[in-house]
Amino acid sequence: MTENQSAATEVAYLPEAAPPHNHGHTVAAWVTMTGIMVGALVSTAGVVVDGAFWLFWAGLVVCAGSLVVGGVLRGMGLGQR
């Protein structure tokens, strides 16, 4: 070996890999947004129909339930962290 060549290997210090950029296109996001949209539609129907306050509140329950389901799906690994 010549003086310019080294027997030791060079170590490359690379940064960690970047997380995938899926922009929220996950199962948890789709389920959550679909549930919120359905709940908003049901609540809107409850406002339009005279005297259907129970339908309005049912839509809000659907919205809240979809948030819970989305959180569970995210916790199961089907969402973005």
C-alpha cells in the first residue's frame, strides 16, 4: 500500500431516513373524515326538518364517534404519527 491509501474503511454518518410523506392519506384519516361528513349531513337534516332536534344531536354524536374511531385506528398504526 502507498502512503495515500488507508487500510481503514471510511465511516459515513448519514442522517436517519425521513418519514414517509403520505399527506394524511391513511385509513384513519379517511374513516374519520367520512364519519364527520356523514355526521354533519345528519345534523344539517336535523336543522332543516322542523322539530327534529334529536336528529341534530344524533349527527353530533356521529361526529364525536368518528373522532374516537379515528384515534383508535391511529393507535393501531393505521394513521400518520
